Amino acid sequence: MRVVFFGMTGRFSVAPLEKLLLAGVDVCAVVVPATQSGDGSPPHRVEPPLPSVSDLHIIDPYLEHNIIHLAWANNIPVWQVDSLSEAQTVAMLTDLQPDLIGVVCFPHIFPPALLQLPRYGCLNLHPSLLPAYRGPAPLFWIAHQDERKTGVTLHFLDEGLDSGDIVAQTSFERPDGISGAELEQRCAAEGAALLLAAVQQLERGPLPRRPQAEDEAGYFPWPSEADFVIPTDWPARRAFNFLRGAEDWPLVIDAKEAVFSIRVAVSYATNQTLKQPYVLFDDELWVQFQPGVLRAKVYIL
């Protein structure tokens, strides 16, 4: 079975591709979004850098281990694409003759021509329990809402937004204080197992599929600046878990008398009470929430 793998250079895409390659799946190409999108440029093949004759490190946008390095290590062509509707992109993908397209974190909606291209369709991994938390940044919103139960969904792509039939799901409890990186790695590992199982099942017969319950669906957009502000009328536990779970975002606490940019959450105490809205010791902030007190390190200008 020939599989074209669509992903990005972040953590979530790595484990699923590794899982497929270790199992001997024929991944015939890896596709990543163009670094500068929107100009309708044709697909571009990304080649490994030439060996350096200098002792100095080459400045390389792909220094961090990602799916591009995995593809290069396994002699798999890597393509950067801008518009998935662009004629040359569709032609390039058609020439690959994929039986299946696997998608693990990709920012573009698939047009009908691509959805219909592989004979087994297009499967997408989404780090939430669909139909909950549809949208481009589910892990941010799961942290924002302090969702205690979460998981990963493998589903068919359709012309909607994360709305295709569900193939498989795995769920687990989101631990108190888990970081965004840790949750993403857990979702990637769980999703990798789902995707490989689906590929292996397709070699024996069709996949199970069930429609999503639209009356239970929830779509969350890309976060805005207002979504980064943590109000002190939240419980301290929710604020702590949001700060840990969305650590890569520019989060701030609005302590009414002052607004603080947070570097890292340290701890919280549900039964503690301050005599004032906040206390600042050098770069350590103590803030009164409802209920509880949060300790965090802040950026000092």
C-alpha cells in the first residue's frame, strides 16, 4: 500500500510517521506546508543540505528533529506545497498514485480532487475526542477549558472542518499539571497506534466508520489575544493547568491592578488566601484566584 504522509514540523507529526516506517509501510512521499504560503507557488521538493566542508554549523530551518529528517533518513521525497488546489500540486500528488493519504496536523483544507484521489481515502489524526474541540488548535482549548478527559481521533477527511466519519478513538485522563509538550507527545503516540492499525486493517478489508454526532460538535477557532488573558475569577487549579498546558503561548494574568506576562506556572494551593490581589517577590508572583492562590514565574522588563 502506497501512503502519502501530510504533516508539519512540530512534535505531533513525528511519532505517527516513525510508527509507519518502523512497521515497513510504503510511505512514498512526505508533504509539508510551504514556509511562506498564499502566493500560489508550485510544489517544491526539499532536498537534504549538502555536507559542510566547514566546522561551523549551517543555518538550517530544519535543525530540530522532525518529519523532514525522518523522510530524508529513509530516502523518501519531501514536498513543500502552498495551495492544495494548485494544478501542479494536484498533478504531483496524482503521479505518486497513493492508495491512502495520511494527515497528521496539516493547516490546509483538502479540495474534492484530493479527497477522491486515493482509493482508500484520506485519514486524519486529530488530538481531541471529536466531535468535541474541532478546529486548528485543540490542545490550546483543552488546556483553556481544563478538560479532564481527552484523547485522539482518527477520522476520514471530508469537505468540512474535522467533521468526517470516525474510524477509531482512544481516550485518557489529562493529568493535573501536564505540560503542553507532554500532552502533545501522548496524543502523538496514541494517534500513531491508531493510524498504523488502520493501515494494516485496510490491507485486510474496509475500515469501520461512524458519522460524528453534529448535535455534540464544538468548533474552536485560532486563539485571539483576548484568549491569552487569565482572569482571577477562575479557580487557581484551572489557571495553573492552563498555564502548564498552553506553555508555548504568550499567556498573561490580569490581576486587576496589574497585568503580568507569565514565564512558567510553579504551583497552586486551593485553600490558601492572600490579603491582597497579588504579591510579587522579584520574578515570583503569587496571585489570588477564586478559590486558591497561584505561584508563577514572570517576565521582568
